[in-house]
Amino acid sequence: MSKNTGEAVGAPSDRNTGEPPALRFPAWRKFRRNRGALAGMVLLGALAAAALVAPFVWPFDYARGNLSAQFHAPDLIHWLGTDEFGRDQLARVLYGLRLSLLVGLVAAAINVIIGSIYGGVSGYVGGKTDDAMMRLIEVLYGIPLLLIVMLLMAVFGRGVQNVFIAIGLVYWLGMARIVRGQVLALKESDYVGAARSLGASPVRIIFRHLLPNTLGIVIVAGTLRIPEAIFIEAFLSFVGLGIGEPRASLGSLVAGSLGNLESQPWLLLGPSAAISLLMLAFNFVGDGLRDAFDPQMQR
Amino acid sequence: MLHYLLGRIVQCLVTLWVIATATFFLSKLIPGGPYDTDKLPSAEIRAQIDAYYWLDRPIAVQYWHSMARVARLDLGPSYRFLDQPVQRLIVRHFPPSAILGLLALVISLGLGVPLGIYAALRQNRPGDWLTLGLAILGVSVPNFVLGTVLLYVFVHRLGWFEVGVIAGPQWPSLILPALTLAGFSLAFVTRMTRASMIEVLRRDYVRTAIAKGLPRRRVVWLHSFRNAMLPILTYLGPLAAALLTGSFVVEHIFHIPGLGEFFVQSLDDDPPVVLGVALFYSSLLIIFNLAVDLLYGVVDPRIATGARAQK
């Protein structure tokens, strides 16, 4: 996606610092020059701000209905109309947006943690252990992961925490591979040898010396995980496995509008636009990050 | 080659065994049994039902029994449909899903690849921008949103299609579900083809071919296209997975009595079906992935299939 249209490599802002520009965050500068990524950032910021500020500003509650105001079409009071319990649809959409962001962040964080530990141990210990651990990942890759998440949700039951756990537990495979690759490259470096000769334990080396140095790549890969997690949560809620009433998820809101499509089509607008814009923003940011850090990096 | 194939088949079987084991124990944890908890039948009848499903044995015995049965391609009786073996239920529900999936696959590749090539040949011109814009939109709009919007616009508003009829003379009713199912993959394939094609068009041998004065059509289709297709081939595996999981959503929206909808309905109260469908889907994916890997070795002679196994 990146369109580096002829701008000079050494941007003017670098002139006064006396440092060679390439040594300071070249990726960040590359990212900043990517117009799509910046637009994505702005959109993402706007959505997040709306979601966070909403409960303090918007007069309606997402859960409290008003039975005398069922199925209102959009007007100046209820901008996106009301649902079958007279609940304000905009409040519900903003709540769903908040939940989506939360699920995305938490699930991605769990993926990062599990993946880092697994990949770190596998890469550092090496040998037979590494072989066995990587073979296990290969086997797990053959499984349709979404099926397992759905099964876990059927076991745990609906609920926000359960969505975190189910997604977090399943989608760390790619992360483990990335971290392992990084650790394999890093563990031969001198500073790790120095730490080892000082008698540092493997646990200390992995957690204090190796994993912190993989952080950059891991954060980028983790960011790419977020929209996937958001989609999965919305998908689960859409098919009735994710988040239940009275809470609102963008997925369950779309599912709710499906039943009233004929008579109350406006209910579809809010949640559809919200999740599509959110995914769009994350995709732009993700593409920008990927181009900036490592064009070869995939899944 | 034969050695590699055998190794891969063993690996596939191990994967299937892991899935079968995981789903077996997970489905044991799902609350609910073969009878309603609201109106419990008498103790004798319950004992009979339990014996029918082997639920009166220790879990280890159940597990062994279940695995042995699966090995014989028998998935056992369903909870909801007492006298129906799960494999028969799967065979009954699969055809609509398969038709939709194939249609979506054809749309994704048949439209995505030409669009990607078109965009690559017009890089940074309006046609390219338009294609790319649509593609990023296609990757971003979730399938359940796309399906619901299509349903509203073309069925409720315009009344061009009917919903819930599969096969027979009403084949147009397949168009919307197939488009919904293909949406994401179509956009993804377009972007991938474009990126891959652009990369190949920059290669030295392409420049040589052009410099040699070969006709453009020949350079594009003979020299570039074949090499640009290799990354698409690796995406076929995830593509199949996306089409499988998309079916849960699409069949729900368009009221199609397929396997995806059946699986979602069975999740709460029919563990044998859950186990069976999970295994069935996984086997499909695994066979598909194996076929793609072998195909890769055929299409790209640089890859010695045996050597890939060493990696």
C-alpha cells in the first residue's frame, strides 16, 4: 500500500540532530510518510475517542430501555433510532465499539504473551525440544482454528472474559513462530554469550535479554492480530456464541438487525458502519506498519 | 517423493488424531446430555439412553470406543436425532455448503486473479486505484455485514432475489450467498495477485523479454503470470479455511440448510455432531492443503518436494 512518491529520504526534520537518520527509528519515519497509514491512525483515534467518551457525553444508556420508545426511526434525539426494547442504538453501537477495542487489545496481548514464551523457549533451548515444539505448531496449524474457538465458547458459555480467553488461547501460533525466529537470530550474539558466561540462568536470559529485544517485531505482529481478534469476537457474537444480552457487541447488533430488516432497516446502519470503519482503520495501520518494518513479514 | 508423501500422510493422521482427541474432551465438557434436563425421563429410560451412547462407561473407555469408531469412519449416533448416525447427517447437510463453497472459490480466483493482473499492469493509474480501493474495502467489511447489507438491498429493497431456495430452477438465489462468501477472499486474492505481479514484472528476465521485443501479451502471460501465481497457490489453504468458516455466517443469513448452520445449531446440545463436523471440516482442509503442497512442487520445479520436508 505504501506510496513513497519521490520524497527525499532524509526528511528536513533530521538535519539538526547530528545523528544519522537511519539509526533512529527509520521504520517510524517510513510509517509517517505513508498517507494511508496516517489516515488509518486518525480514523482509529476518532473511533476510539468516540467509544471512550460516549458514556460521559451521550445521554442514553446502552442497557436501559424505554418501552414507550420502541423501534423509533432515527431522529434528532435518537440519532440511530431505537431497538425493540427502546434502547438507543447509538449508545449500543458505541458500547459495542468499546468492547471490540477491548477484545482486540486483550486478545492480542494474550497472544503475544503465550507466543513469546513458547517461541522464546523453543528458540533458545533448541535441539530436540525445539523440533518437538515446532512439530506441535505444525500439527496445530492444520486445524481450522475458528472451529476450536467456537468449541471453547460452547464449553465456557457466553461472556466477555470467555471471548478473551478463547481467542487468546488459540491464535498465538504465528506469534510463536515469529518470536522463535527472532530468538534464533539473537541468541548467537555476543551479549547473550556474555550473560551466559556470567552464569545467568536460561530463564533470565530468555526473559531479560532475549524477549525484550524481540519487542519491536512482536508489537507490529501483535497490531496485525488486533483486527483479526475483533472480527472473531464480532463473528462469535453474530452466530450467538460470543457476547450476550444485555451487553452489545457489533456482531450481535448486526445479528439483531437481521430479524427486523424488513421493518426497521436503520438498525443495520450503525453497527455495520462501525465495525467496517474499525477494520478499515486497522487494515490501513497494519499495512503501513508491515511496509515500514518488514515487507517480507506475513501472518 | 514417495517418502515425502508418506511422511506427510502420517503427519495429517496425527493432526486428525489431535483434533479428534481435543474435540472429544471439549465436547464432554459442553453442558447438556442426550435428554432434556427440563423433563427428565425415568431412571430406566435414562440408563438405556446412557448405555446406547456408552455414557455409563468410564471416560477412558468412551474415548477409546469413540476413536476406534472414528477410525472406521463411523461417527456414532447423534443426540438430537437418536437413530441417525452423524455421518449420514453430514452427508445430508453438506451439498448446499459444497456448492456455495465451490462457487465462492470460482468467484475468488476467477475474478480476483484477472483484477489483480489488471491493477498491476496499470500500476498507479486510476484503474489501479479503484481496484485497490475496492479490495481494501473488501478485506475490511466483515462477511456478516456484507451478507446482511446485500440481503437488505437486493432482497428486501429491490426484490431481485429470493432467499432460502437452493439448487433447482432458482439457482439465482445462490448468487448473493456466494458473493458474500467470496467477498473477503476475492479482495485478498486481488491484492495478492497485484503485489506478486508487480514484483515479477520488475525482474530481470521480464525486462530481457521486453527488450528482446517479444509481444507484450506473451511477456505478461507466459513469462510473468506463471511465476506470479506461486504465492496465490500458497494462499489456497487459508482460502479454503475462510470459505468453510464463512459458511457459518452465510448460511445463517440466507437461510441455507447447510453444514455450517447445522454445526452452529448443534454446538449446545449435540456433542457427537460437533465432533463429527469438526473432524470432517479438518479432514477437508488437511486433504486440500496436502494437494496444494504437492501441486506446488509440480508447478514450481525449483522446489524439490522432498527437500521441503526436511525444513
